[in-house]
Amino acid sequence: MTAPHPPAPAWTPQQQHVLAHTGSSLVVGVPGSGKTVLLLAQAEHLLAQGHKVALATFSFRSHQYVKSLASPALVKVWDKLSSGTLRDLAIQQLHTAGQSFSFASNNQVREILRTLIPAQAFPGTLADAEHIIRSAKARAKKLPESDRYYPFVQAYQARLEELGLADRHDIVRRHVLGMRDGSVPPLPVSHLLLDNVQDATELQLIWLQMHLAHSITLMLVGDDDLTAFGQDGARGPAALEQIESWGDITRFNLSHSHRLAPALLPAVAKVARQLRTRIAKTPEAAAPTPSQAAVIPATLRVEHFPNAPAEHVFLAEYCQALLRGQPNAARGTVGIITRTHFESACITHALRRHGLNPASYARLIWEERTPQIILSLLYLMLGQGNNGHLHLVLLGFGVPAPAVMALFQAGLRAESWGASGFALPPLTHESPTTVAALQQVRRSLRTAHQLLHMPQTPAPENPLTPRTIFKALVADLLPHLPESEHPAALLATDMLLTLSGKLTEVLPRVRTETLPDMASPIVVAPVRETRNQQFGTVIIPYASATTWPHPPSALLGAEPDHDRRLMYLALTRSAGSLVFTRHTPEASPYVQELQQNLKQQTRKG
């Protein structure tokens, strides 16, 4: 039995009840109610009492951010804490039981899916494939053979096994099965603490329940309004209802938000009330601290610009003004929250071009197919390409995959292609379209090679540089890419062209990923990466009717609650002002709704 947690002057009565509880608990709190801070305080207290404790999150970045919130006292004893993602904790126990395997990273999973999409005639996009795989594998039982996507899921699983890999779902499932038959032990702890439990899948809930059955005390905190991964199998409201049905679980409700500004809280809360499925709760403003009371009241600002560059200029200048110590900066950092990873990459690049260096949570664009083609084109132009680069470029110019394979079988090699004058091995029975695509690749690269090696004349008479030649190459490639991929191609091109130094010297560091700086005053992140985080000012760019809500997948269809939850997640990251920007005519309906909510609130006031 755990000794009662000593009350602290900063804890509210609601929070003190949570900390004083010694059994398993489900803490359902509104945004800003201190759920994560309570989790960390409980971990610190339990460690001080001599208990063995595990602290879990659902993603690596969430884990890093939660760790950054730890008190100095907890940081000192952090190594006594079993912490990480559910996958990390399950891996430890599988290894303890002598099971060995290689973990499939997100990049490896995407590469497998890219290969399977054409091979299996999958009708959707890479994002569709990811959602289908995650949702299918998050289930307690395997997908039935009657399911439309059963062959695709089976092909994916077979490819994983062929490569000797296990994805995160396989790892949790193996741990569940091992605990069930006694071959793998549960976590060697007395207490298991988990943040954002609303994002648990059916399989992960079984994992949690099995630990409860092994007399491990659970402290699970979450808010179903903030479910960010519903399309990937997250249970949301159903997760909280299922946990309550287990028995031996005491539920606590935290209704006071210590984050959201009282001036905006009622209007923001109304956004969540429109959700079709949720556990009803109404956030209340906590009494402001003296420092908060001195801050200028929070505001809602909506800006419209004629084009994307003008919007980017505003974002850069607004951030610079906040960082210079203008009144709005009194509440701290700036969070620029986008709907997608690609939008975050665009904003990050634009801010860097304006001299700012934000911490970016965007997925590297070089993990995506079209930017990979653009990067490969540059490698080939500079004579540093390999067969993998040439393979991608040929596909990008519209050469069919069988013809590409035949070329390599006939002796085509990237390393010697330029020296041979870009001659192509003879192929028979190729269609006129394929022949035309091959001639276009050959002509474009040969011209670029000739321009790069022609005698140089002093500037400004000679406008040809490696960068201008590369731009011309990309212009040759673009008509062969789907129009929907042009934005990614142009962003990748601009990122490469703005690199400082010689292109031949900077290429090796293009794809080097670095972790975002948790202390950066400006964070740019796709909305699903912002769980737990808090910013003095939240800016939501590209807030148009075609972005929020995001256009539904042609394959998966629309899920109205999903984007509303994501918008609510973004709105509730702010401890101060909210700023919406866009460069398209029509504003997001969520922005219009929020403005209307504020008008009604003002009339009532």
C-alpha cells in the first residue's frame, strides 16, 4: 500500500484527491488541467516511497516532451524509472524472455508499403495504406479474410516476416500472448503510469488490462476530446468507457483548466461540444495566478493574405515581434500548428529563409517519394548518383517499372552512364510512350552534364550555375509527375537550392535528421505531434476551408469528428492568444464557428 501523497500548496482539491489515491485510477481531465504534471508528481512520489515505477507514452516525441517537464528532483532519479513508449517497455520484456527480433521503424514500414502499393494494385495513397495497416493491426483479433484489405495486410505482414522485422503492433501483441501463456513476464513494476490513454488501441488496452490483472497499480490519464489517432485504431471515448468497466479502477474528473485563457475558454470549449461521440465535460477556468493576472487578456486574431509568400512573411514578422518582447510575448513560446506534416515542413522552410530557426516536428520530406526523386535527380546531375537514384529518376520521368528493370538487366549503370554519353541499352518491344520518356531523361541529363562542364566565363556574363541548371532539370521533370505532387517537388527543390555552400559538399547532410530543441521559443508541428504541449501563443496557418477540415480520403471516406478533435487539440495548446492565417478566400468553418462563439459570449457578457 502506498503512503498518501503529501498535499502541495499548488495542487487544487481535485488534484489532491488524485494524488492521495493509492489504488488504480482513471483521470479524465480537460486540456490544461495538469494531467501530465500529476503523472510526473505521482512518479516522483512513488519512487521516493521505494516503488518500482513505469511511465509510458504513445510516441517517442511525447516521451521526450514529458521528460522535459520533470522536476529537478525527478530528473535526479529518472534512471530508476522504467520509461518509454509502450513498444519500448514491451521490447524490454520480450528481450528478457529471450526473444530476439529487429524493430521496423516508421521509415522501413513506409518503404515496404511503397513497394506493396503497385505490387498489390492498392487503390489508395501511402497515407491510406498506413491508416489501413495500423487500424487492422491495432485490433485484438486478426483481420478476417472477408475484409476488403485482408490480402494487402497479409502481404505487408509477409514482407515484415521475410525481412525479419516486427512493427510496433507485433511487439505489443507478442507481449500480450507471452503474458497470457506465461512465457513473457509483465513489466517488473508495482505501478504503471500512462499519459493520453484516449489514444490506446484495442490491443494496447488488453496489454494494460493484463498488467492490472497481475496486481500492477495503474494510473491512466487522458481526455477523449483530444483523440489524435482515431484513424489508426485509437479508441477515444470507447477506451475510457472500457477502462471503467474493468473494476478496481477509480475515476477522477479534473474540470479546471490552468492553461486556457478565461477570455477564450468558453468559445473554445464549444468546439468540442459539437463532437458526436465524447464523454461530456465542461472545462472551467482556474483562478489565475498573480503572474497570469498581470498578462494582457488573450485575443483571437484572423488574418487573410493574397498568397502564400505574404502569409509566410507575416508569420516570420509576427514571431520576431513576439520574441523581441512585445506585450503578447508575456506568455512565452510560440506554437505554429499545422494540419499535416507537409504543411509544417513548408512553414519551417519559410521561417528559416527569413532568418528564424524554429524547432520542427515535421517528418523529413526526404522520406516521401517525390522529394526522393528530386534529390536523386540532383545526385545524378552532380555525378554522385547510384543505381537507386537512377531507378527513382527514371520512374519519375514516367518510364514504366518493367522497362526500368530491363534497362538494368541490360547493363545500365548510374556510375558509368555519364561517361558513355548517356547511351541507353537497346530495348525491344517498348511502346512509343516509354521510348519518348527514356529519350527525355537522356536528353535532360546529357544537356545538364554538358552545361556543367562547358568552359566558364566570368560572371555576370555567365548566368549558368549548378543551381540554375538544376532548376532547369526539375522543370523538365515536373510535367511527368502528378499535379498533386508538384508542391512537394517544388518545396524539395527550393530546400536544396537554398542550402549554403557547394551542392557537392552539402548533399551528405541533407537527410540527416536531428531532434527538435525542446527549449526553442518557436515550435512548428503537425497537430498530432502537439499532445501535452503548451504555448503562450498558438498560430494556426493555412486555416482555410480546404485544409481544416482536411479533404477526406477518396478510399477511406470522411470521419467528421476526426478533424474537429484535431482542431480542438490545436486550440487548447494555447495559454494566451490564438492567431489564424490563410491565403485562400474561404476561412475554415472552425474559424467561423469560433468567431461566432465569441460573439455570442460577448453578447451574454
